Amino acid sequence: MYTLRNAIKRTTAGPCRSLLLQRGKQTASEWKAHGQRGGVTGSGTPTLGKSVAMLTVFGASMFGLTKYFLNMQRRKNLVMDILMFQLRTNPTLKDELGESIDLAGWKWIDGEINQLRGIVDVKFDVTGTKGGVATIAVKMQRYPHDPTRWQTVDYHVEMPGKSWNGYVDDESGTLVLQGGQ
């Protein structure tokens, strides 16, 4: 008859072997019939409830880390560097936000930056030394006839009580904002 004791002798070594051998005097069917005690089966393995909880925590952690690293990839993108340079050098935003303009808060960027397809559609918050926060929404696409150049489809800057529509001047590469109401 196949017993758990014989299986343990063949596969287990070390200090836990003697404890397992004491338990291994039972047959496999007796072992299963012993049932659960205190949320753990007789063999010391977690029950289904604990496994589901651990799997849920692992899945949530992986989801959060994936989102964090994808956002980090958007933040470190050349397109974001260019957008931030345009915002930092714009005189209207310097007057409203202050000199040191940077991403606000958690530095989260919503949207998509896909250089392969030639699409940029992002929304993010910036702040400056004066403490104000502006929400920037930018949509750009690559020129169909010249893949090295990008065309600004929509550039919108919004602050509490004010908003601007903008575009990037093709000649100088600077951001031009219109509005402010």
C-alpha cells in the first residue's frame, strides 16, 4: 500500500523530515480525511481562501506597478520634454504660475504617447513657484508627408477662472497662447 511515509522518505531531507515522518504513518486517504484545522489543511498548506487573498494582493500589486512604470515611461519621453520646455518658456504661463514650472503632485500623465503611430494625446497638471495649478491638454499628430515633423491639433491650458487655446508656431517652435478669459 502506498503511504505518505514512503513518499516523504523518498523526497524529503533535513530537519522537517522527522516531523513529516511522524505524520506520514497515516495513509493518503486518512491524511485527506483529517480535514482542515484553523484555516490550514493537515499538510500545512494554505486553504483556498488564503490563496485567493494572496493572489488578489499579488494581482493588485502587479497592476499598480505596471501603471506606475507606464506613467514613468510617459514622463521620461522626449515628447514630454519638449512639451515641458514649451510650457516653461511661455511668458503667459510664467506670469500666471511663476518661474519654475513642473509637473504637479503625483506627476501623473493621462493619455497616450505613441511615436510609432504618430499620436500624442495627453493631459497633465503643472504648477509653478506662485502655487497655481494649470491643466494642460495636448493632442498632436505626425505630418503624413513628413514623418519627422509633428502637427499640434489641440493645445488647451486651463486654470481656475482662465483658459487658453494654443498652438506651436512652426517657424520658432514656441507655444502661442490665445484667450485668457
